[in-house]
Amino acid sequence: MAPLRFDGKVVLVTGAGGGLGREYALAFADRGALVVVNDLGGDIKGDGKSSSAADKVVAEIKGSGGQAVANYDSVENGEKLIQAALDAFGRIDIVINNAGILRDRSFARTSDLDWDLIHRVHLRGSFQVTRAAWNHMRKQKFGRIIMTTSTAGIYGNFGQANYSAAKLGLLGLSNTLAIEGQKYNIHCNSIAPTASSRLTQTVMPPVRWERTPGAVLQSRSQPMTPEAVRDRWDQICDFRNAVKPTSIQEALNTVIEALSDKNSENLVSNPTSAFTSTTPGGSSPLAAIGQKLPDISFSYSNMHCILYALGVGMSTKEPDHLRFLYEGHEDFCCLPTFGVIPSQASMMEGGLSSIPDLNIDLTQLLHGEQYLELYRPLPISGTLTSRSTVADVLDKGSGAVILLDVHTYHGEELVCFNQFSLFIMGMGGFGGKRSSSKAKETVPPPTRAPDAVLSDVTSRDQAALYRLSGDWNPLHIDPSFAAMGGFKTPILHGLCSFGFAARHVLKQYAKNDVSKFKAIKVRFVKPVLPGQTIQTEMWKDGSRIHLQCKVKETGDVVLAGAYVDLQNVVDVKVDKVPEVGKLQSDLVFAEIGRRIKDMGAELVKKINAVFEWEIIQGGQTAARWTIDLKSGTGSLQKGPYSGKPDVTFTLSDEDFMDVVQGKLNPQKAFFTGKLKLRGNIVLSQKLEVILKDYAKL
């Protein structure tokens, strides 16, 4: 098909002084259009004014042989913008409503000015410019209008009530104008771009997402073009395999989960991927395999070891933690997972981007999995040297996986080995293999109930503290940055959760003896928000401890397929969760016992009652459990209460599990005779405090 040209067409692009607007203006000019470059020249909050932004873009266009004029008016003065087009070129054919500002605030903090200014620029400004152009387009029976909406308007986004409302308003306006303009050959469409620009440079997370599988239209040898979009429009709009996200975060997670899915072999290779089978020089990205990154030296003192320990939740409240927090302790040592810190510098200081055969965009990088192996306990201070090699490059269809092996030395002695599994979005389809014998694989946990469970509440400042160990990504500290990614607050680093999990295993099975730590492997699934509780479930299998981590408050799995390998370990006494045998309810009461142990005093204050459970199996009483939340710090015992309980519950083991898991409504169970109650029935409502989190058992 013929290339797209706009010779003689007059295009007005608002907010064209930078970012997407600038790209639109340059692209139209390159294809023969006469361009009006509008930009007020203010900052992203709408303050200030300058002619320089628009003037620079006009100069670029003229320098390339195109025709353009600058306009510095606010979009609220729409008539002036259209008049500038008429004065310079005699007509107006295309309007790109792109101008915008941000004034992000939580709803409670949004002022009248924050609300009004956003609407005046985004919604009213687009209305004013379009209305000024409308009659001219009607008379000439031709017009093309683009409204710039946003995913924030479609899904909503924390901290952007003003912006979301204005952007969804633009979508409605566009739909109506498309109907009214049809008979005049005026087309109106909306786009919801997610891109890095001047407007988003302080809040944009390094990710992208798509609703349909879409199509990758750019490669190293072929830039993205309107013709490519046109020619593959059917594929781009093919919703047969589409996902239906209900939030920005969910839309983002769809991409992350697809790339980290072990079944991603089902993805179809895309011949026009951004990672083509050969580079312009004729080399293959597979040529990167075996290439070495520059050596990185990392010097640290005992202060860094202590700071890292605090970052992964160590506390002076626990006497046994002093060995990691006090340099004067006779057993002062460094946590084993500190081994990721010196090796991470190899990746974060530009090493990957130094390999020409990869030519990756680091803003599209996701940390998928991590393996760490220690050959000796880490020194408490010194200089470590990390030597990194690209072990393999895998083709996952719509994404690529880079296995980066990092060997870290203290002098000439090998101290530890890390393998980073890095997912690069939009870089698959180069014809490579989908799996590697060099990968350190994850392993699913046993199907039995966990042998031990430990929990730690993260602090609200956990991410702020952990980042001081060297991961400075603003996603973990800047609320506005996190909000653009769909998160209510900055999220915890995955490697911070990794540290929590490792020390839970050390505590439970090695009495915090770092010499017994050998290796750890995890797959990162979902983030933790600072303030949430990390719950580590553990299964002992010889010297290997299988584990998975959940957010206790939601039940979401955050680390999966994980394990820790120990050495020189003798079995230690652990508080085992009963295996599911004759009574499934034993598992639930074991969980309740742990809850009481963790927060019994608080529960006694809230509940102040004694509950007795009579569990029936085969028509006979199979077990009795007493939950005493009336005295001391509370207790759980298997057996009847010595006094008179406040409430007694009688039901079958099966019905008990259905009630706890939310499959059977307690009131329905009571009225149908499946649940019998004796005593103060009103008190039974307080049980929700200790039962509500167990629906996901």
C-alpha cells in the first residue's frame, strides 16, 4: 500500500513543545503537512509561560525542509489557536488535542484550583479548540480530530481524581463528536497513550501494557511507522485473546505474569519484534551469549551490613538479631542475602547496556527470578569484585529472558554466585530457544500443609529503608510515581521480600547460623506494600526448605516456587502444622493458635469470651477445641473447657471447613441445622476477627 502523506493538510498540535506532541508535529511535517506548533511553555503543573518550547520544534521542522509556525496561546483560548492556522495557511484540517498538565493529589487534598485547572486545560481546552475548528471542517467537508484520554480515566488511578474525571470526559466528548461529524466527513477518535514524556518524567514507571495481544511494530532495522499501524490494524484490534483488566495495576500485572509464566512457550513468535533475528550489522542477539560485562568493584563496611539487616526487617526487639545489628557483638555477621547487593551493581550501573548485540531498553526490564549461592559466609567489610556473563538469551514470543550470571570474589576467592532472570518486554520473536539448561529452576512446594509458618509485619518505612542498600528506583519511595503504576503507595522491593523469606528460614531451621546457609531461589509474583505482613510458609525436605511467601492480609502469593538449601543441618524442633488427616479442621485451629500467639492480648481486649468447638465426624464427636480469649494473653487447647464456655458451636468437620472457607454462610448453616449454638449467640459474631483471614486456606 502507498505511504501515508498529508501534503497540503493543515495540522494543529497542542502541547507540541515536547514529548508526544513534538513527535506528532515532526511526523506530520515529515509527511508533507503544514503544522501549527502550539505550546504555552509552562511546567507540568501549568505554571509559567515560555515561547522556547514551541520555537525549538518549529526550528526542527524548518531545518528538515518542512513548514510550521509557532503559537503560544493557552488552549483555553481555542479561537486564537485556530486563527493562527487560518492566518498562516488559510485552513484547518486536523486537530490533535494533546496539551495537558498534572496536579496529582489524593482526593481529600484536592483543592478547587487543582480540580478546576486540570479540567480547564484537558477537557475545556480540548472543547474550545475543537469548537473553534468545527465549523471550518463542516464547510470543507473534511476534518480529523484526536482526543487524548488516559487509562486513568478508563480505570481510575490513585491520586488522580481530577485528571481521571477530565480524561474520561474527553472520551465521551470524542464519541459524541464522532456521531455528529459523520455526515460532514469529520472523524473523531480517542487515544490513551502510556509513554515517557515531559509530563510523566517524574511519575512514569518503567513499564507498558496492552489490552489485546497487539503487534510489535518496531525493530532495530525498522522504525515504527503509521503505515505499519495501518497495515496491521486488524491484528492490533484482535480481541479474541484479549484480557479485560479492571485497573491500571491489573493491566500491568497481565504483562508481567505473561512474561514470567512457565507456560509462555505457547506465545507466538512475532516476526516484527523489537528484537529481530539479526542486527543491522548481521549479528544475532544470540551472539550476546557468553559476552562479559565490565567488572564492578563494591566496597562496604559493617555499617552496610547493618543497614541491609534493618532493611529486611531485623529488629533490636529480637535479642538474636543483635548479631546482625551490632558490630560489637561477639558473633557479628552479615546476612547471607546481602550477597545480592554487590552483584546487583553489575546490572544497575549500565553493564547490560554495554553489550551491543542486546541493545535493550532498560525501561522495559522486569526482575523475574533470582538465585543466590554462597561458598562461604560473607565478609563483614571489604571490597568485592563481581564478574558478570550473559549465560543465555531465551525467546518467549512477546518478550525475551536474559540469564545473567554474576560471580563475586573477595580477592581471588569466590564468595558467591547470583543468577538474575530478567524479562525484557517487547523483545522476543527472534527465533531463539524457550528454555535453558543453564537456568536455576524454581521448584513447587509439597502438596501437604506447611511444616512451619513465620510472619513479620513490614514497617511503613520498609521500602525507604531498604533502598539505602542501593536500589534507588523511585517506584519504592515516590507516591506519585507509584500512583502512575496503579499502586496506592510505593511498593516494597522484590529483593526485600526475598531477604525476609531467607531470614525466616534461617530462624526456623538454622537458629540464625549463617554458616548453614547455602543457596536460595525465588520467583517474584506480586509486590508487597509497606505495612503489610509477609507470611512465609515452609516445608522441610532434608536439607532443602521449600517456601512460598504471601501477604497475610490478602492471601496473595508474592514469592513462588522458592527454596533455601542449607548445609550441616540437624533436625531442630519446630512447631509443625498438623497434616491434613482425619480432621481438616485441625489445620484451621493450628492457624488460630498461631494468631492467638501473635496477638492474643489484643484479641482478649477486643473479644473477652471463651468459645468451645465440638467437631463431629461420622455422627460422633471427633474433637473439642477451646479458644480462651477472656484471660491473660489468650490460649487455644484441644479438649473441653474446664468451666462454662460463653458459646459452644457444634458442626461437622466438613461443614466447619465450608464455613471457614466462605462456601457456607453461617446463618444458613444455623437455620438448616448444620450448625448448632449454645450460650450467648451474640458473641459468636466476634469470631470474625480471628476467622476472616482463613478463607484462603
